[in-house]
Amino acid sequence: MPWANGRGTSYEVSRGGGEVWDWRVAIAPVVEPGPFSTLAGVDRHLVVLDEAPLALTIDGATRLARRGEVVAFAGESNVIAELPEGPTRDLGLMVRRSVATGSMTVVSVGVGFGRVIVALDESRVVSGGSSVVLTVGDALIGEQSESIEVVSGAVCVIEVE
């Protein structure tokens, strides 16, 4: 799907709502520096999937977002991305504030609770009594939030209510 500002494309992993989404999870290649789309009324969360970090300037404050670190900001924020080590990909959660809430948590080894699980490393997880091996970017998507055990690797657990 094209970005709202037309500067790139994202690959949708999951969404809730109708024609206009209430929440959306997507993977986005970031191949050039520039502004993020402004999305009024939307809470945004992202985690870098690749080794190359994103330098994000959010409303004037700069932060280096490294692989596996969750960054949250308002869709109204002025966000500029720089690519200090070249192109990268991020996993993003966007939630319309008026209808839902959401969060992202990175779990290395242990238990997480969420609706969407996306692998950050090659990972072995147990869900519903079944063991599954995921590679980077693979996702498990549930109809509702459920418990997942991360046996090895790292995953991003996405909760939407």
C-alpha cells in the first residue's frame, strides 16, 4: 500500500476495521531519508527490523531507533527519518485513537500476550500448544489476543483493544 505522503510503500500484515482501518500493522522499507506521513488522530508505534537503524527526529528531538527497540509517537508529530547506515525496514502499528488502543512489546525469551506476533529473528514460539518456527518478518495473526511463549529468538508482540 502506498504511504499517505506518497514517498514509499508498506506491506500490510494485518488490520482491523472496514474500508477505513481502525488499526493496521505493516512492514515498510525505508530507502531514503525524509518525512513520515502525518496521520491526525492516530497513535503510531514502530520497531526497526533490520540491522541498519533509523535516526528519527520527532517534534525536534532526535532518537536513534535500533533493531528491536519500540518507538511510539502521535500521528500528528512532525517526524523526519535519516538513514545513518543505509536503507532499513520497520514494523509499524497504527491505531485510530477514537476507536482502539494498541501497543508493541519485544519479547526475547518468555511469554507475551497479543493479537499479532511478528518475528524479529529466526524464532521458535509456542502458540495454542503448537510449536512454530518463524523467520524475520513472518507473522502469527489471531482473531483475538492470546498468550505466546517465545522459546528462542525475538518477536514483536502487538496488542490491540
